[in-house]
Amino acid sequence: MISSIKSYLNNFSHLFFPHYCEGCGTDILLDDEMLCTKCSFELPETDFINAIDNPVEKIFYGRINIINAASAFYFTKDSVLQRLLIQLKYKNNKQAGIYLGKKLGQQLKESERFSDIDIIIPLPLNPKKEIIRGYNQAQIICEGIASVWNKPIINNVVIRTHFTETQTHQDRIHRWQNMQSVFAVTNSKVLQNKHILLIDDVITTGATLEACAATILKVPGTKLSIATLAYTI
């Protein structure tokens, strides 16, 4: 009886507050999901989180000393994942970040390679971009991760010290040069002797993550791992 009433109320609410899949537009999905079952299965998982020497880790070989690195999904143009990331970064849709963060968090939770993480830190966003956007997308992703994986999020301990122009069309060397001395640690005691997981949305050359990681690793006793939602093919 109760389940029938809930089903009726749910169907009734859909008449006035339709809930659509962000991937294909169908309204056949659960209220707490952003994707229907079909689109959810289309998210291209990498399985990097369980793989030693995966392509994300190889980005940092010879550049910085990290414990583990991985991305949850492959990023391709005109994909369901790209549409969700656009919603997060440019359409003020925080729920897209929470949803994807949960997906990443579940993978991390089930992986022995990341089991000894102490704290999670979102990659600090360019200050001007954060003012315009109203939030840091990496922070929203972290909130999704923490909702399924019991790890504390530490904010404002690592900051960007100055503005940098967009690096979308720059090569790896120029990106790396632009990121020198961009980050700073405001409270090293919070990070001392901790295994830190640095989070971002998409990894391409890794220059920004490398610069932030290098700043963090100057704090005595720190260990660092990196995880992102997506890896660009």
C-alpha cells in the first residue's frame, strides 16, 4: 500500500517537475540519478584506479614523486561525460559534480591502492574563474567523493597565489612554465605526515596538478596521490 502511494506521488510529481536524463533526455530514470541506466553504462570507465603503471601515472614519471594516480573515465568529445562536465563547469549544475564525484568515490573506496588516503584536497581553481563560476568544480567533485567514501576534505590549506591565463591551447612546456610558483601552502601542520589525495576534473598534460603536487610535497612527511574524473585520450 505504502509503495503504491509513493509510486503514485512520484508519477504525479513528474507531471509538474519533469526529471530528464542529462545524457539522452529521457524521463525514465530515478529521481536521485542524473543519467538513465543506458547512459550510465555508456560512461567509459578506465579501470586505472586498480592498475599499476596506468597512463595517468606515466604522465608524472620523472617529474614528481607520487604514490598512485588514476582517472575514473576516458574523456572524449560529444560524449555523455563531456555533457555532464559542461553542466558542472559552465551551467551552474553542481549536482553533475556531486553525481560524478560519487562515481569516482565508489571506485576509490573499492580500490586497495587508495585505501590509506588520509585527506582529500581539491585542486585550487584560478581565483577569477571561481568568482565568475561561483564555486570550484574540484571542490564539488570532492563533496561527491566524500559522500560515499569516508575521507575528510581539506579546503584553503593549498591556494593559488596569482591569476594565470587559460592554458587550453598551450603545449606541456609552456603550461609547466606558467604554473611555477602559482601555489602555496597556508597551514603546513594540517598536511604534515599525511597521505593526501589531490582531486581535479580532467587531466591533459598534468602541468597544473604537477605544480600543485610539488608545493604540497615540500611539507615534511607528506605523501601524495592524484585522482581525476577523466583522462583525455
